[in-house]
Amino acid sequence: MLSARLTIDGSAAKVAMPAMGPETGRELPRTETRMTEKNGTVTIEVTAADTSAMRAALNSHLECIRIIEDIEDLTEMKP
């Protein structure tokens, strides 16, 4: 079994739980994901049966994090 941990802190962590909660709650074949928040830091723990499942899960979560950060950057840019 493979495992990985992603940690999000700062302002992106504030929206990560509500934004990514449904994603981590989905059942994916050969993959389990758990998301926790403590002291303003969000941790996503992924376990997978094989490298293909792990790659797919990590790509999905990293893409969500990237979108959160992109939206944060756009909303901070005010004329």
C-alpha cells in the first residue's frame, strides 16, 4: 500500500476544507483519502493500492489546490 500526505497552510487552507471536502469524500477504486484540519493547516492523507491509483488521486487533489490558489490570486488583484 502506498501513502502520501499533502499539507496546505496559509489563506488557501481556510477554503480547502469546504472546497475539497466533497472530493475527498468520493469513493475511488483502490484509493482512500482522509482530510483533517488542525490549527489552520489542512492535511490530506492518501493511500492507494498501486502507483496508477496514487497518481490519479494526487493529480486530482493537486489540481484542486492549484485552482484554490489561482482564485485566491485573482481575487487579491484589485485595480
